[in-house]
Amino acid sequence: MRQGMDSAKETVLVVGPGLGQVGGVATFIEILATSPVIAEKYRILRLDTTRSAQDLGLENRLSLTNVGYLIRQVFQFIGVCLREKPRLIHVQATSGLSFWKSALFILLGKMFGAGTVAHLHGGMFDQYYAACRPRTKKWIGRVFSSADMTVALSEKWRQFLLAEVGGDLSVEIVSNPVDRLFAEALDAGRSAMNAVKKDVLFLGSLGKRKGVFDILQAAPAIFEKHPDARIVFAGAEESRGEKMRIDELCREKKLGEKTAFIGVVTGREKVDLFQSAMIYILPSYGENLPFSLLEAMALGLPVVTTPVGAIPEIVKDGQNGFLVEPGDVRALASSVNRLLDDESLRRSMSAANQTKIRTDFMPDDSMRQMDRVYSRALRVALANGSARFEGDAP
């Protein structure tokens, strides 16, 4: 039996990336697990469903190795449920084969009598869903319908789930927030507007989906007009072989020392990196609500990005950044050059971005939204008779 203050808290098992992982889902779970708002009412347990860093890009492939990982994770899940008896299972969902692994954990959670929350993160989920056969779409709808609550990151994704996946879903919006380090930097008045070097920053997985090859295609037009500019890439390759193809394109374009690849950056080093840059660039082909964009905005960086996922809800073209269509290399270069040319425009966008983050994307506000989702999920589960609870839902 748990003793002390934890005995009065609801136990929540969060299924998704574990400690030390990078990416948007891992960032959200870390914010959740360390939130003082959540800690007041909930005891958070975590089940890591990722593979090692050496297995980049392999999680979504059907293989005997992945089946082995899944079997081990299922037994770990069962063990936690038997020992800790969580009242709520919070499953992070993306797309592809990873979605069906998430579906399995939702089903297992129901079997153990817990309330369930399906939390949609995957930026390519709409494209994945559109490519599915009608029968597969029906099963996807059943997965979401079986959860007591579904979480979307924005109104765009909420409307997608209701219109395309199932109109009877219980969908609540919980926005991705910046983490506490970025919130503290914002509150302390830190801003990239003091940047001296013309560094154009990209942070994310290195590959086609995030638009890295488009950045490299646009680079010569940027350097021709601004020979003192530099493009800095922070992150790991999205899948095996991507960095080799990136290096080949850099040699082909003769980019030389004009580009820098600095690997994965986290914590305070990441805050410093954003503050030292002049512009943030994210020309993705698919996103949900990217953390890196919010982090750039928190440090006052004007942004050049694409109108995919929830991005148009937070970036208004010409007001706090520029939106270019995915793959439009010419518009990408033109937008970057315009910002490098115009300090007053950068300053106005910087102020607008910091105001936006301060108003809508601070961690405690987001975690209060998550608290409401947890409370509602527990009530719904109890009302539906799908949960074996010893007491009343909060």
C-alpha cells in the first residue's frame, strides 16, 4: 500500500517515449511528469515504448525485432497494472504501425478496468488516415471511440477527428506548451533580438519530412544575398542514411562552412541556441503542433514555416512569421532573405511571438487543461462502467 501524500493521488500510467528520448511526444511527457500542477492530484508512472537511439527510423517497421520489443512492453504494462493498479491509462498515439501499438495499450487498459485517454500527436496522421482502406478507417474510429477521452493538440486536429474519424468522440484540446526552461527564459526577458550573427536555425529530425533538403536547396539563394549568413541544423537524422544524403547535397551545392550540423541539443543549451539565432526555419511537409516552433517563438525568433497541421493557428503570414507552401524553395529563400534584410520587421514579429507564447502556451496553463481531461476521463469511465474504481472519480 502506498503511504503518505501519494496515497491520496490518482495513479496515471503514461504510455510513450521514456526518459532521455527526444522529439515532441517525449517533450510533452517530460513536461507532464514534472508539472507541479499535475503533481498536486496525480502520481505519474511511465512506460517507455521506444527503441534505442541506434534504431532510428525502425520503430514503424514490421519485423521480428519490433515484435520482440512489443511483447516485452506488453508484459511490462501488465506488470505495472497488476502492481500499481492505475486508475487511468494515458496513451500517446502517432501514425503507421505505432498507432496500432497504441491501440493495443488502450485495449489492455480497458481490460484492466482503467479509464483511458488517447492523445493524438502524429503530424502525419491525417495523411496516414487518408491513405487507409475503408475497413482500416473503421477500426481506427473504433480505437478512438473505445477511449474514454481523446486529446487533440489544436482546433484543426479536433475538427479532423470529429469530421473524419468519428463524430461521437469525446475530444478535448490540450495545447503543447513550452517547457519550464523556456517559460523561465521568457519571463526573464530573454530574447533573440540581441543576436549579432545572421544564424538561421533549424531544430528537428534531419530528413525530408521536416524540409531539410528544401532548406539546402534554398541555401545558395540565401548566401548569395547574405554571404555572412549561416544555417545551423540541430537534431539527429530521421532515419538511417538521411545524414549521408544531406552531406552529399551540401557538397553538391558547395555549401561548405556556411552550414553547421551540431547534433541533438537539449536543456539550457537549447535555450541558448535559440537565443543566439536570428531566424527560425521549419519548412515541414507534416506537423501537429511542433514544440520547436513554440520554443523559437518563446525566445522571440521570427519564423519561416509551412501551413501544415496546427501551424496556421499560431503563425499568421506576415504578422509573426512567414508561411510558405511545402516544397516551395524559392518562397523559402525569399522569406528568409526578407527577414535578414529588415530588422524592424524582425523586431515586430519577435514581440508578437513572445506575446503569443505568454498568452497561450505556458506550461501551467496546458497542464491545467490536462488535469481537466484526466478528471473528465475518470468520470466518463465510471459512468460507462468501464472502470473498476474503489472510490468516486474526482
